[in-house]
Amino acid sequence: MQTLSEGTLRFIIILTAILTSPAHSLLVIDEIDNGIHPSRAGLLLEILLKESAARQIDILVTTHNEAFLNVLTPAMLSFVQYVHRDRAGNSIITPVDEIAELPRLLAQGNLGDVVANKKLHHFLNGDWQHKKPKANNLF
């Protein structure tokens, strides 16, 4: 008897969805990394990029996973949208590459690290202006 983990099954399902999507279609994958081991984030991203180009499909994914965000290259940041809430509770979509202080934020870590530590959120909500700066830290 052979069994497959939930993460392996999800990986296979994602691959199947990509490989069976018709050309010029849009594939949306919510929480793409759910159940997938963080060490496989890079491989999954590599497959997404290669197959979306080869099959001429657009792939929209959502994630909260810092491991997945950390494998994004600087060139990929122009495709990343950060969804957050402002102080009034309104949903805001911010293109990551349009954040003026992005280089300064990324000097403190990869995108996943900056998101996981809530530095990006605090910066976008203006919270960083009201906090006393810590040594070697933007916020």
C-alpha cells in the first residue's frame, strides 16, 4: 500500500490544473501553498512560470506564506499585489513595486519576511511614523 500526503496530492492537483488549462485562459489558485512543504515553494513557482509561458495561460495565486513570498525574484515583484486593510477597515490593493520605500523595506529581508513581520503593513498604514525607531530596524 502506498499513500500520498495532502501536500503531495495538492501539488499534483495544481499541476493537473495547469497542464489541462486551455491556452489563453486564466487559472486562479487560492492559497497555492496550502499543505505544501515550504521547501517546495521554489519548485512550485518555477513550474508556474515555465508552464504558464509555455501554455500561454495567466495564473493568479493568493498566499499568506512567507516561504512562497521569499522565493520571488526582484523581477517578479511587479506582478505582486499586497491586499490589506486601512485604518478604517477598507480593503486596499497596493502594487508592491509602486511602494516608494520598497528597497528600504527589502534591505531588512525578503518580501515574505517583511510581510510576516508586519513591516509592510505598518508602513502602508503609516504606523511606522508613530513608533520609536529601533536600532537596525525601519520600524
